[in-house]
Amino acid sequence: MIRSIDTLFARVFGGALLAIILAHLLAFTWFSYYGFPPPPPPPPGHQAFDQAVPRPPPEMRGEHPPPPLGGPIVPFVFQLITLIIAAWYGAKALARPVQRISEAAERLSENLDSPPLQINGPREARQAAMTFNLMQQRIREQVQQRGRMLAAVSHDLRTPLSRLKLRVEQIEEPKLHGQMTQDLNDMIGMLDATLTYLNEQRTSEALQYFDVQALIESLAENAQDNGDDVQSSGQCRPLRAQPMALRSCLNNLIDNALRYAGHAWVEIEDSVDRLQIRVRDNGPGIPENLREAVFEPFYRLEGSRNRNSGGVGMGMTIARDAALRLGGQLHLEETPGGGLTAVLDLPRG
């Protein structure tokens, strides 16, 4: 019964009503004890002034001494304080559920597996929390179902594509054989990229402190061992993030620079609250009006990215998705002198 009437309206109304009753109770007690202030004396020359008889002091008349501060300012101040407290409590009671839902929505936007809201507080807050938790559960189930469906379709398509590739080998005409082989390789590459993207989407990785500088230097050394031109510079303190997500992001950015420019420079810029990692190249670059479009799945700029480059248009999508899981941002800008620079901006939490 008590829980059913524990509403936000009851809390705010009850607090304001209690403050008003206490303020009036103190005022009543005050005036009952000290009495109401006497009327002002008549002005000089008035008949009542000339006939006025001096009154003995309050002690001789059996009255209480005059109130402190010379008047009813104390009950008025108390009334003001109690009403301010009631207004503060009411505003906080109204804002607390909204703030909780806002924080939960922010966590949900970053991680679908964030902990659900606690079911407590007044009835309206409990209902909102239960509705929010139900919405989060349904979104998570829909995303998981979509991922399972796409992964199953992508996996099952590999079998007929592999059979087609074997049959294409029987084609004797060189031109037709090359075209069909290229098309099949592109389709298999798109399926592999889709599976990689979906697997990373389903991966839930805990935050931990690790050495980002050592990771970048390791990626550059591995690329150099393979004969690629990758250089790194700059220093930074350890960062609290998801190591596999950051490795995936940087790998795709470096691969993108190597694929279209043949080289990559990775620069680290550390500050108190941010960590910026820039992957530069002096390749053909991307027009400014198309720099956001390349983050769409399977989007390719045929002017600067030909079919023989090996890209299927998923690298930048995977990189931005990883950056968002890290709580950061990824955008593209022009390299001074020509080329493309991918800027990964990560917060220090």
C-alpha cells in the first residue's frame, strides 16, 4: 500500500506541504509567545499623543521581553529557508529520475551490454526504469538476431561461391576466366569483411590500461618486416581502453594508407585529457565532400581506388566502429602537401 502511493507527485507535494506547515507553525508559536507588534504611537500634537500615559516596562506588566532583532523577522526568515529547502528538494526529486535515464541512455549508446537501471525510487521512476530496461533488452536481442542472420547468410554463401570458383577454372577463354575470377574474389572478400565486422560487433571487451605507444611501434615494426613503409613518432602515457578494438582500428587505418599510398606515418599527440593518433599518407586523397561517405559499408571511390587494390570498402567502417566503441571519434582530413590523414581522437577517462 505504501509503495503504491510512493509517487513523485506525493514526494514533491508532501515536502512542500510539510515546509508550509512548519513555517506557519513557527509563526503561530512566535506571535502567541511575543504577541503581535503594538501599533505605532500617534504623532506629536495629536490628542491621543497629549493624553498618552507612559506604560511601565514589559517585565512589570507580566509580559515577555521584546523579541530578538526587534520584530517578526525570525519567523519570516525561517519561512524563507523552509520554502527554499522544499523547492530544492522538489527540484532534485524531479531531476533525479531524468538524470538517471539520461546517464543510462548515454551508456547504452556506447555499449548495448551496459548494466540495466535499478528499479527503485517513486512509482514514475520505477516505471520509467522498467520500460528503459525492456527497451534495452529488445534492442540487444534485435541486434544479436540481425548479427546471427547476417553471419549465417555470409557463411553459407561461401560454399556455393567456392564451387563456382572451382568451375570457373574450367573456362578456357582467358578474358572471361579473369573477369569471373575477379568477381568471385571480390564477393568472397566482401563476405570475409562482413564476417570480420560482425564478429567484432559481438565482441565485448573489458577496459584496461595498456601501452598504446608500444602497440603502435609493434604495428610499425611488423609492417616493416613485411617490406612495408610504416613509420611512427611521438610518445604517450598508458590509456584505459579496449586493446583489441584499438588494434583493429589502427590496423585498418594503416592498411588503408598502405593500399592507396604505399606508405604510412603514425603520429602520437598526447595531452591531459585527450590522445590523438594521426595516420598520414601522401596518396591520392579523398575529396572533402566524400570523406564521410567512405565510412559507409562497401563504399568505394573508383576514381582513386581500383578493383585491383584489394579493398572491399569495409576497412574504414570497421575502424570507425572500433573508435566509437572506445568512446572516441575518427575523421579524415587532408594531409599538408596532398594526401589523406585519419585522425583518431580518444578521451582519457
